[in-house]
Amino acid sequence: MTDPVSRTILLLDIEKYSDRDDVEQAYLRRMLYDITDRALESADIDETLRLRADRGDSVMELIDANASVHALLRALLGEVPAQLRAVNRMASSSAQIRLRAVLATGYVAVDELDGWVGSDLNHACRLLDGDVLRAALRERTNDFALCISEDVHAGIVRHDRPGVPADQFHPVTVASKNGPLRAWLHGPVPAGTDDHCERGTGQQAPAPRNTGPAFTFNGGSPSFGGSLVGGDQHGVSGGTVHGDVRLGGTDARHGEDA
């Protein structure tokens, strides 16, 4: 396994993907990739600075630590909602796309099978699948809900940089099977989630406990957030899970399995 390297972690997931038929799912995947690529391009993050893994209804990007997180946040707050409006305006009711997103930073290693390994990646995945972010998206009218890690908030957001208003982010504590996870939600905290959210900015959240495996197993195949990994989902390697998270690496220039 390689030494862990600092990366920016971007996760995007399609809401209610499994409720759609095969034709609709294929369309939604194309839209997800197009929106992701446009957001990264607008932040001046080209294909040489990122690695991608495909989870069917989700996309995971590992971005070079030298790329601007501030520019990426601006793109997520401006470009992604604009792209969603443009896409959904022309789509039928059954083809509307709504996205949850997580932006985090941390250390990720690559194992001998080109799998991605790291507790920071586990943390980000749990934020993506947390009830708080899901509830937030249900209440949004712009079809997009974003959660960021503590490190991203401390390094970028709290300084109130142009295009990233600090007062639009609110501290939340996301429940997980391994204990509470502290993060920051863009936009209003969803109603009915008071047990897991902090309304003020001065409260101290419980420290995250040690995280266990982010995958569960369903009929012998690893699954994450209810979606099977492996099988016919292109870009995610095999059905083997090592440690906490095992995701297939991809070629940064062509999007093909490494």
C-alpha cells in the first residue's frame, strides 16, 4: 500500500436513483457526470488533477491537494445549482435529478489492488449517507444539498471568502453507527433533525469516535448506502473490501479502470 497522500474528497449522489427504470438511470448517470465535470472545470481542476470512482448512483473524486478548495466550493455553490436548473427545466418529471454532495479533505492511500483506503474517506462517505443531508435535500427547492467537513470549514469557509458566505453554513452533528460526526451544512438545518443538529455556532459537538467499516454486505456483494458495489457498476473494482473502504482506482485522463 502507498503512503497516505493529502487529497480533497468530493462525493456526489443522486436522490432516489433506485426508483427509476434502466433508461432513466442511464440518463441520470450522464447528467451526473456532465454536472460534475462542468463544476470541476469551472474551478480550473482538469483531469490530470483528479481520480474518479463510479458507484452507479454516485461519483467520488480524489483531487490533488494543490487544487484550490476555495474555487471548488464556489463552483459547488454556484455552478452546480445552475446546471441542475438548466437540466431539470428540460427534463420530464421522471428524469429530474437532485444531488447530495460532500466536500472534505484528508489522507487517502492506495493499496496493491488500486483500492482507496482512509478513515477520512470513510468519514466523508458517512456524511453523504447521513440523515441530516438527506433531510436537507428533501426541503430544498434548488435540487442540491451540500455538507462540508470540519477541516474545510476551518480552512476556507469561516474566513468568509468571496463567493463562500460563512453565515450560510451551520454546524450539524451527523449520527452514524460508529458515533456522531461533526460537519457543516450549507443552508437551513432541516426541520425535525434537532436530535442530530446544532442550531448555534458556539456549541461543541461530541468528538467522532473510531470509525469501522463503511461497507456492509448484501448477498455476498459489498454495498454502501444501499447500493451494490462491483458487479456491473463500471469503475469500482471487484467485490473485495480491505480495511474500512475499498474502492477501485480510475485513470484520471480517461475515466477507465486502472
